[in-house]
Amino acid sequence: MNILNDTGFTQLRSAIGAANTRQQVISNNIANADTPYFKRSEVSFESLLQSEMNGVSSIKGRITNPRHIAIGSSNSVPVAKVTSDDSTAMNNNKNNVDIDSEMTSLAENQLRYNTYIEEVNHQIKMMRAAMGGNV
């Protein structure tokens, strides 16, 4: 039995993965701020997670037999999506990276990541305390 396999912990694990992906995407945007014709990318995860938590799933399966595998169950957590923004241009070289905006996003993502890690640590401490271990 895996005690760290509940829905909340799974969502936190996916959120940490999304923050890691976002860090890589933002870093790539910053690194290519002066590259001609480069188009920035962004990561969407929180809106997908919120719609899953509200019960709005993109795929639902119908179970007509107890041996069927559930599709789109409430335990599913979305994966972060990376999309490219081809609609704008910031410079004459058709690059659309705004370095100030990217640095702000980088700082925000770092705070979000730290919060997720603190929450995981808190949950692990609570589970240790519940099992009678040292906190």
C-alpha cells in the first residue's frame, strides 16, 4: 500500500512537475530573447487542474461492467501543456519575448514551486506523526 498515493498528493506531484516544466520553458524564453523570429512559449496547468477538480473532464468513459477500467476518473490529474505564442512580436526581428515579463514569471514560478515543496513536506510530517514516528 502506498500511503503517498492519495488524490491531494498526486495533484501536488503534478503541480511540482508543471512548475519544473514552466521553469524550463521560461528559461528557454529568456535565453532566446535576442534570437530572431523566436516565439515565446508558455505552460498551462492550473486552469486544467481546476477544471478537473470541478469535475469538468475532457474525457469520460462509461462503465457498464465492473471489470471495465475507468476513463477520466476523479483521480486523474492533467499534465502541463506547453503552447507557443505566435500572435505577437516585440522587436523588429519578429521576436516576441518581453524580458521583464519573463523575469516576473520566473520569480512567480519560483514562489509557487517553493509553496508546493513546503506543502509536500508538511504532508509527509503529518503522516509520520500519525504513524507514531518522529516529526
